[in-house]
Amino acid sequence: MLQHQQKFIMTFLGLVVLLLLTFASPNSSCTGKEQRFLLDFLAQLSHGGNSGLNMSWVHGTDCCAWEGVTCRGDNTVMGISLTSKGLTGRISPSLGNLSGLMNLNLSHNSLHGSLPKELVLHSTIVVLDVSFNQLEGSLQDLQSLNPGPPLQVLNISSNFFTGQFTGEIPASICVSPSFTELDLSRNQFSSNIPQGLDDCSMLRVLKAGHNNLSGILPHELFRATSLEQLSFPNNGLHGVLDGSQVVKLSNLTVLDLGSNGLSGEVPDSIGQLRRLEELHLGNNNMSGELPLTIGNCTNLRYISLRNNSFTGDLSKVNFTLLDLSIADFSMNYFTGTIPESIYACNNLIALRLAYNNFHGQFSSKIGNLRSLSFLSLTNNSLTNIEDVIQTLRRCKNLTTLLMGSNFKGEIMPQVKSIDGFQNLEVLSIDTCPLVGQIPLWLSKLTKLKILDLSSNQLTGSIPSWISRLHFLFFLDISSNRLLGDIPTALMKMTMLQAEMNAEKLDPEFLELPIYWTPSRQYRLLGAFPAALHLGNNKFTGTIPPEIGQMKMLMYLNFSSNSLSGEIPQEICNLTSLQVLDFSNNQLTGAFPSTLSELHFLSTFNVSYNELEGPVPTGGQFDTFSNSSYIGNPNLCGDVLSKHCSTTPRDQTFSSRQHSSRLPIIFGVIFGGLSALALLACFLIARLVYNDHTENLVPLQRR
């Protein structure tokens, strides 16, 4: 019985294997033609840029099992997805011979050359994505007289396509009744927006941002009433936002016209776009008061009006928008107090009110913003900093707080501790100017990474507890009235000592960029340079040699103090330094011999000290002008047009050695002369003795 069962099992397994072999036979694999078309595509890729595919795309094997290839039940190729595979080379037109291809995604590679029109005008391709490559050419080359293709999604963003972006966009695309998404952003298109896009009756997404488009928004564009996303940021568009036209796009969820040259006001009809979720109008030339109807856009999640010339009392607008998460009203001329209605936005994550004319202080209702993480209040006329801090501490999720250029002449709150701000990572209270000392309550902000207290009138010394802020890597306390020695505790800032510590920084993007300077913005905290700014204070004493421990420092500024002594040799350990400024102090001596090993220096200034000897040469130091050294009369070198025949450093060093060795030299000389004198006396005595002896001997013999 057992033998019969075993025989049955063996027979069954054999049938299973036979069936598997049957299904895996070449007869059920993709056709030889399609395999050849795919291999033609592979052959057009540059050597080394297709090594991953070479392991999978092998002649004679089933191409339906190749990496990135999907097939239908009849084994015809239906989709190719090779995104982020490091592909280089050109796209072969042979892919256009795949008669059943519906989805082609070659995005995020390094492909170059043109986009074959055989793909754009393909009879079955529905989604074509070649974004984030290095493709080029003109869209005019893609025109055809053939009936419109079934293409629904065309994404050619982030390439180098050129040519005039005009009504000459292939008509075969726009007449397709099924066309829904067109993304032409981040290329090099110029001229005006085409007038024929209203023929794309089903078009839902139209993106052409970050190009060189100009002109006005054509009226025909607003007849594409199916549009849900209209995005043309970072171009050269001008004119006004016509309210009678905008209202026609009732399905809009995203309107992005930021960073253009639009003028005029935000039309009242904006309130009729009830589905609107994002409104980007920042960085234009728009003006006037914000319409009260904006409160009717109850689905609004994101609004940016940054850097325009809007005016009026913002508190008149009802911002009771329950879905609002990010709001940027900065760099305008808004007045009044901070709108009370904004405190009802329970989902608000980021709020920027910087560079306006707001006054007064916060309502205690701001504590209702439990989700608030980013708050920028810089450059307004807010008052009562202690009350503001006590109020904001209730926002438990706050990570970024920027409130400099307010609270004119007030006293820095000196309470010992503040119950709150346990998640704060960025704090800027600069340019107020506040009086008082660096407060102890800052020592409780254990997650702090960036601290800016510059351009105030703070007095006292640097507190030793600063090194206990284990995540702090950017400290700016310049332009105050701080005094005393630079404490060695400052050199123990954990994040500045080793790269492994820097890796602990949160890689997540900020909710809004931090505009640290007019030309610098940061979306990641980790992108900030590791910096120590102590310039323009009253610090005395020497530069601690322990500074060599801060190996991650990129910016080091001790300028305009009263520091003395020599530049410590340990400064050469700071091999990541990009900026080094010791100007306007009382430093003496010569430069450390290995200073030229700081290969990343782009700014170097030691002017107006009492340094001596030759200036550093080699590497980056050959790029610095004499302004880096001016005000040090005892320095020499080619950059100063002062020859170092016998350098003051050598003279000083030799004179010091000479002075220190004079007693030894005199002792050796005197001792030597004395020894010679004694030796001479001995020899003379010996000669006299020998002569006397010779005279005595004969007498004895006689």
C-alpha cells in the first residue's frame, strides 16, 4: 500500500514538473519581435549605464520576466518601468514598435538626446513619463497628421527641451479626447502660453513651471474647464488675474502662479473656487487688500502670498479654515494685530507673518494651535517678549521659532526655566535689541540645534551650560556686549566634534523654507553650516587650543574682539572650515605652519592684528587678496608686495633663540678659553720641568 502511495506521489510530481516546463517553454514567452525591440533599446544605452539590465535582459530568455517589463495574458509587452535605474544613453525609437505598450516610465535617469516621436504619437501608449533626464529638442518635431493618440499623461519635466512653447504644440496631443495630464515644467521653453490648450477638453493637470514663458494668461486657457491643477510658477508671466476668467475653473484644486510678474489684486471671485486647496501667488507684484471672500475657500490647505505689496488689516479676513495647514503672508504691508480667526485653524502647521507691520502681541488663544510647528514673526512691531514667550510655550509641537527684529529695547526674559518648548530646534531672537544676559531657561531647550541671539545688547559672559545642548551646531551671539574669555566649555559642543554626531540630524524637510539671508534659504536643518559666530563683542584672552576639537566647523568668526596671543596650531585640525575670520583683534606671532591644509576655505580674514612673518601660501591661500592681511605691518609675502628675504618670523625666532642661548654660548666660550689657558699653563710647566730634568741628569752622571 505504501509503495503504491509513493508511486502515485512521484507520478503526480512528474506531471506538475511537466506542466511547469510546458508553461515555461519558449512558445508561451514574449514574441521574438518584441524581444528584439527591447534588446535594440538596451543596445542604445551607454556602456556602464545599463549594467543592471544586462543581468536580466538576456537574449533567449522570456522578456516578460525581465526587470521592469510587464506583459498581458497573451504575453505582449504592456508596460516598461525603469525609473531610477541609472540609465545613460539614448532612447531607441524601437520601443515604438511594441504594439501593445501602454505605460512607459523612464524617469529619474540620465538619458540624453531627443524623445522619439514614435513614443509620443504611439497608438496605444496612455502614460509616458521621461521626467528628470537630460533630453532635449523641440516639441515642434513631434507634430503629426495622424489621428490623435490615446495619450493621457505626458510628463517631460526636468529635462532640457527647448523651443518656443506656442500654439504649435502638437495638435495631435490636444485633439485627443482622453488627454488628462501634461507636465512640461523645468525645461527651457520660451514665448507665450499656447492658445489652443482649451481643445484638451479632458485636461485635468497642466504644469509648465520653471521655464522662460512670458506674456499673459490667455482667455482660451480658462475654457479648459476640467482643469484641476494649473501650475506655471517661476516664469515671466505678467498681467492681472482676471476674476471673470478665473471663476470658470470651478474644478481647480491647485492654482500656482508664484514667482512671475503678475500685478493687480486678488479677485473677489477667488472665493467661488470652493474646491481650491492650494493658492500660490507669492513673489509677484500684486497689491491691494486681500478679499474677504478668501474665507469661502473652505478646503484651502496652503496659501502663499509672500513677497508682494498687499496691504490692509489682515484681521478683517475670516481665516476659520479647518483644513488650513500652511500660510505664508510674509514680506507685504499688512497691518493690525495678528488675526484672531487664525487661532481657530486647528490643523495649522506653519505660519509665516514676517516682514509686515503687525503690532501688539499674541492672544492666549494661540495655545489652541496644537499642531503648530513653524512660526516666523521676524521684522514686525510686536511687543512684550516675555508675554509672547509665555504664551507660545503652550504650542507643544513648535520646532522653529523666528521672532527677531521685534520687542525694541526690551529686556531678555530672565526666568530660570520655562515649562515648554521641549521640541524647539530653531530659535532666533536677533536684532531687537534686547538687554540683559543669555538666559538660563535656554539651557532647558535640549533639542535646540540652531540658536541666533545676534545684534542685541546682551552682556555678561558665555554660560558654561552651552555645551550641554548636545544637538546645537549653529550658534550666533555676534554683535552684542559679551565679555570675558572664550570658555573651553564652548569647545565641547558635541555636534561640532565628530561627523557621526552630525548624522543624528533629522533629515525631514521643514514645513516652510528658512530665509536666513536674501540669497540663502534652507529646507533642511542639516543643510545649515556648522557655525560659531562670536564676532563684534568684548571677548579677551587667547583662543583656546581646544578649538581643534570642533572638527565639523564650517564657519568660525571671532572678529572685532580683544583677543590676544597666537593663532593656535590646533586650528589646522578644522579641515571643514569654509570661513575663518579673526580680523580686528590683537593676535600676535606667526601663522601655524600647516594652515595651508585648510583646503575648503573660501573666506579668510586676519586683518588688523599684530601678526608677523610670511603669509600662508599654496592651495586656497593663493586666491586671497591683500585685504585678508591688511593692518599687520610685520607680515610679508608676494600678495603684500613685501619681500620676505629674511622673514621677520625667522629673525624673531632667531633672536629669541640667540637671546636664550647667549648665557650658554658665553659659558662655553669662557669655559673653553679657561680650559685652553689651563692647558697652556700645563704645557709650559711641562716644558720647563722637562728642561730642568734634562739639565739635572747630566750633573748626576758626572
